[in-house]
Amino acid sequence: MQVLLIEDDERIAGPLAEGLARYGYAVERARTGSAALAADEPDMVLLDLGLPDMDGIDVCRALRRRSDVPIIMITARGEEIDRVLGLELGADDYMAKPFGVRELVARIRAVSRRARPGATAGADAPDGAPAGMAEGAAVPGLPARAPGAGGPPPVEAPQAVGPLVIDRRTRQVHLHGTPIALAPKEFDLLVHLAADPGAVCSRREIVDQVWDPHFFGPTKTLDVHVAALRRKLGDPAWIETVRRVGFRLHVPDAVRPSDAVRPSDAVRPPDAVRPSGGAHPAAGA
């Protein structure tokens, strides 16, 4: 895997590049934002925010405009607002310095798996699965397939949770018919919560399934992604925090009356529309 390390501090970039090389990564370095934007597109970007010629946030924005390359921000800026801003601009993960190479490698592997769900070998294989999975093995986020079944796998229809529509096949999300741009990790988090709307998912379960069973970072990363996802959905009530347990996805009460279509309304012919102020017909109740 080709990794572009955008870091101007030699004391950090040198040891980091050496450490990643020991894990088999080919590291190309860029010391400025302009050099990073002029470089060939890599498989992964590690982006420091404190660059000498431009803010790393602007580099992230420019990269995201032209490419879906996975981006992990590595920076000394540890405030929540910085993390949220970076994730909302398209970064797939955010690491605050200091951190270990082992943790960084774990995050690179996790982000790579989520960004390239079709990969089946090496570091891109599903969590805990060896290269070349057995036929019929279940992959998170994809429908199960019976052993020996011929032909292409079944196509999974988009899922509707109130006005929120999630298409796992195309990795697209629409809310009230408007597309919502999500980073790969945000999409995976939403898909996991939407697997059973209304059910509570524990923090550990979410981290294991959306990130990595061997994830070494703080679970605060989950809170940052939840905050970013809430902002993009436009209403924090979409994702409810269950204190000391985890999170659950449900349709906010504020959108239910205007978005829910009653079966009786859907099938009533035009001449059966109830008059203003009249009682609701019993049919279809």
C-alpha cells in the first residue's frame, strides 16, 4: 500500500515513516500542502494539520473534492471542534498526537477495509477473516449467501428508516430525498445502527464491528463520529445516547407527523378524502 505522509516535522515524520515501512507500507513524504496536492494519488493519506504553507483542513478539503482516497488526520489539535471539523470535511479518522505506530497501523487497516469493502485479501480482508474467505461466509454489511449458490449475490434493496433511505449497495444515503455526503466510517456507523432501528448498540459492539476488534484507540473516536453524523442528519435526535450503554437509531418525533404516510391515506381514492374538520374514517385503521 502506498501511503502519503504529509508532515513537516522531521522529528515525527522520520520515525513514523520507518515504523510504517516495517509493516510493509511504502511511504512517500510531503512537507507542505502544495507538495501534497501535486503528488500522485496514493492508497492512503496521513495528514498533519499544522503545515507551513497552508492549513491541513484546506488540504483535506482540496483532496476530497477530487478523490475518495482515505484520509487519516494526525495532529496535535485534540479539541473536539477540530476533530468534528476534520471529519465533516471528509477525513475518515482522526488521531491526536502522541500515538504509537501500532495504533496507527490498526487504524490504517480498519479504514482501508471500510473504504474498499470489495477487497478480500491481506489487510483488506474482513475483521478476523483470513485471506480467501470460505464460500458463503457472512461479511458485515452484506447479505449472507448459501454455500454453493451460483450466480451473483442477491441485491439488497435500499432500507428506509422514516425519511432516511440507506443504500448499502451504492453506499449512498438520502434524507427527505436529498443526498447526504458521509465519510466511509460515518456510513458504516449508520449502517450498523440501522441494522435494527430502535435497538440499543453497545459502544464495544459498535467499535468492534465498525472499526476493528483489535482497535487500540480511545472510544472517544466513536463519540466524534456520532457527533459528525448527527450534524449531517440535521437533528441530533436521530441517534439517541443511552447512558452507560451505547446508542440507538430512531426517527425523531419531530419528523414523524410530516413524513409518516398512513396506509389508509395511501390507498384512499380521491373522492374519499375526509372533509376538513371531519372524523377520520375507520377504514384501514
